[in-house]
Amino acid sequence: LTERLQKAMEKLRRKPKVTEADLRETMREIRLALLEADVNFKVVKDFVKKVREEAAGAEVLKGLNPAQQIVKIVNDQLTELMGEEAVPLNRAAHIPTVIMMVGLQGAGKTTTAGKLALRLKNEDHARPMFIAADVYRPAAITQLQQVADQIDVPVFEKGTDVDPVEIVREGMEVAKQNHNDYVIIDTAGRLQIDEQLMDELVNIKQLVNPDEILLVIDAMTGQNAVNTAQGFDDKLDITGVVLTKLDGDTRGGAAMSIRAVTGKPIKFVGEGEKMEDLDVFHPDRMASRILGMGDMMTLIEKAQKNFDEEQAQETMDKMRENTFDYNDFLAQMDQVTKMGPLENIIKMMPGMANNPALKNINLDPKQFAHIRAIVLSMTPEERENPDLMNPSRRRRLAAGSGRPIVEVNRMIKQFNQMRKMMKQVTNGNMSGMQNLFGG
Ligand code: GDP
Ligand code: MG
């Protein structure tokens, strides 16, 4: 989570019930977080409204605290807003499938044309051909040619003195003769949308009736991306979007806005300059990226599946009162084991991967069985009174469990550290840990 959001969640976390005022404040933080991620303000407004409605009507989910529930609602709504599922490329009933790349200068049209062609070659054994329809910069044709050479795809070009519409007309003839199954048209861009460019693109569109008009947008342009998308879509009725340069330190807010404003699916994302750096767009991953949540959602979902809320609450109370004993320890171990490897769970928590408090605690899941054996060798009295563990009792445990005495000592030491840590957690010193041990 962003720091801002994390703080808001931290506050909510300690409340058993979320009031209207709490919700309002949280919504304010979410709104700011989205704006920071470069999401368009109108989109944010609608979105927050929707989340608030959803949150107000939400049933209390078992195993999730109010803060987690809100994160989940936000994440689900974000994912839904961005289209839920990846949308595949349109294909023509009869070859060739015609793909027209459009977008502002420098957005990544030529690069993406190459990436897409490589993908089609690799996945469909396709035989694509490029048409060089950017005639305004001599370097544009050379660049396309260089891209094409890298991936071994032919380019149809007529230099810079011919009308682009005419180039496309001739190029289509050549592609048909050669039975190319895909034609990818690399068009010109401008620094801004202008009439002349749009007219030219409309003319090319009318001539070839493309199966796919892919608008290429630089994710780093943030707010401007929305206006660009709107402008191109109004004139050309685009079929999809490719969001490039997501390898930069962008939060991906543009993705959310573009989808919301145009209603057109984002089909691919560019994540580097190399020809291999093109990925299918996954709305759920983008949602996490926008919220800066890492794998938080996976964790929440796991917790939701496996935690028994009542038991978790009981544990929390015990931790707070410092009456957490070996019986609770056993029960918690069982719950945690159900969630999968402990290390993975810890790593998924924001800020937990390198938390010094965890350094001395052995998280090797293989040792769980041994620890269990030792705890099971305790008398009921010992399990309820962790402070009884004197040297002679420890020796007895070692004999009873068949584990070396050093291991028994280590386990007890770890248990005591854990107790201490839990007390800190319940006093609010460490966010995240609560998830692990219940709550
Ligand atoms: P065009 O003017 O729309 O054809 O844009 P280009 O394809 O020429 O790309 C402009 C610049 O952006 C080039 O230097 C590309 O290498 C770079 N570029 C394109 N896509 C990406 C991407 O996904 N990530 C990064 N880091 N750079 C990209
Ligand atoms: Mg270009």
C-alpha cells in the first residue's frame, strides 16, 4: 500500500466496526492515493462513489477486518473497472488480419509493432508484414526497417514522397499476393492531436477497414493519456489500447483512466525496449500496481479462506493480555500451516520481508513438525504456563519428543520472542503481523 493508504488502514484496523465517518475518511485517502497514481480526477470521483456504496452494503466477510475488507472492495472494483479479463487480439475471418498502430509521436508505435509481430510469429507461426505509413520523418522508415530486421519480418515502403493512403493501398496488395496473414500498419504520430493527422488516419481506416486499431499510449504521460485516448477514440473508434513504458516508475493510473473514459480494452502492455517486452494486460495485476499493494490481495484471499474469525479474535485478546500459551501456539501453527509456506506469507506483507523483529525467528516450515512434537510432549499445565520451562522440564521434553535439547531450548526461546513480539503487535507497533497470527 502507499504510505497514505497504509496509515488510513492502520487506523481502521483497530476498530471492530467501521462507522460512517471512518468510511468517509478512508475514502478520502483512497481518493488521494488514486490521484497520486495519476488517475483522472473524474474517474476517481465515480470510482470512490462506487466503492463507498459497495462498502456500505457489504456483508462482513469472515476472517477479514474492516480495513482488509475495504482494500478488497477497492481492489475488486479496480479490477472490474479495468475490464476483469484480458481481451485477446481481434482476428479476421479471412487473412490478412489488419492491425493499424496509432498514437502520438514517441508513444512506442513502431517498437510495439515489432513486439506484436514477434509475438504473433512465436505464438501463431504467423507471417506478418509491416507497412511503413509514417512518411513525415525519414528516420521513421529506417527505424521500422531496423525493428523488422531484428525479428525477420518484411517491410513494405515507398519512401517519404508518397501519400500514406496510397502506400497502404499498395502494401495491402503485396500482402495479399504474398499470403501474409497479418499486416501491421505503422502510422505517423504528432506531438499533439491535430486535424490533418486524424484525417489521414481516418482515410487509412476507411480504405482497409482494420480488424484492430491499436492506440499506443505512453503510460508515463499520466493525465495527458486520458485526453489522448479520448481524442483518438472519438475520431477513429479504436478497438484497443497498448500501454507502453510501464517499466518506468509509473503507477499505472493511466490504465484505469483510459479504460474508464473510452470503454476500450487495454490489450497489451509494453515493459521495456526489447522486442520481447510485451505482455498481455492483466487488470488484476494492474489494480494491485495502482494501489501499490504487491501481493497483498493474495494474502487477504488466503486469510479469508483459512482463518476462523472467532479463534483469531480470541488469539488477539490473549496476545493483548499476554496469556498466549502453548495451546494457542499449537492452534495458530495449524492455521498458519494451512495457508502455505510461512516465509511466503511473511514476504507478502507490506514491510515484513526485512523486518528486524523476524530475524531471530526460525521460519522454516519443515521444523513445524518438530516443534509440534515438542509442544505435544508438554503436560497440560506446562502448556498453559509457558514460564514453567526450567532445565529439568526441558530435558524431559527432549526425551519425550525425541528432539535434541538444543532444539527444545531454541523452540522455547523462539516462543518467548514471539510472545514478546505479539505484545508489540497488538500495541500497534507493527502492521501486518496481525494478519499472520489472526485478527
Ligand atoms: P513511435 O514514435 O510511436 O513510433 O515510438 P517508438 O516506437 O519510436 O518509441 C519511442 C521510444 O520509446 C523508443 O526509444 C522506444 O525504444 C521507447 N519505447 C517504446 N516502448 C517502450 C517500453 O515499453 N518501455 C520502454 N522503456 N521504452 C519503450
Ligand atoms: Mg514510429
